[in-house]
Amino acid sequence: MMVSTKGRYALRLMIDLAQHANEGAISLKAISERQEVSMKYLESIAAMLNRGDLIHSSRGKDGGYSLSRPASEISVAEVMAITEGSLAPVACNGLKDSSCDRAGAGLCLSLPMWQKLDALIEDYLSGVSIQDLIDRKV
């Protein structure tokens, strides 16, 4: 399992928005400068997070981005699911469904281990909020 820069930068964007939430809508330019991430890359990440309803965008002179709900209510798992898709430790159809012939026939003896690891990752990331990261509670 490898988290890409997209996932890591999405977390940085979310943390930045949470840290500056009292300032209203935050421009991507300000976030780009603070986080040292290109505007173009942040635009694509922000679009994903906006479609995933984790952030809201507003246009105009005072436009920008803000969190869709409090940082304590947004989990790292949600951010990763939107930006990374799956964080499964292996590319295996048997992890989420039974479309794997080897899994269905009981021939994959390692499948239960991979399923448990996948569940542990999901459970852990679901239990960590953006606010937990800010408060250094992990």
C-alpha cells in the first residue's frame, strides 16, 4: 500500500482549511503558498474533495474553500477514499467481494490475513479525524 502525493496533499489542504476556518473561505493561492504545493495540483485535489462533499467552494471577491463540516467530523479515511480510492494492502478481488475463484474455492490461504489487514487500516483511518491531526492526537 502506498499513499500518493494526491492523498498526502489532500490531507495538507484539509488541515490548512481547518486551521484557518475562522477566516472564512480560503483561497487556493493562500493554501498553495503556505503548503508549497502547486496551484494546478491543488485545484484538481480541491475539485475531488468538493465533489466528495468534504469541502465547499464559493466564487467571487471573497470566494475560496471551506470545510463542509467541522474538522472533528471528517476522518482521514474519508479523505483517502476520495483521493486514493482503495487503500487495500493488495490488489485482490477477494478483499471486498467474492468474485475471486481462488477465494471462493478456499484455495487462497492468505486471503483472511489480507482481509484483516485491510479492515485494520480502514478502522484506524476512520478513527482519526482532521482535528486529531491538528491536535497531534495520533
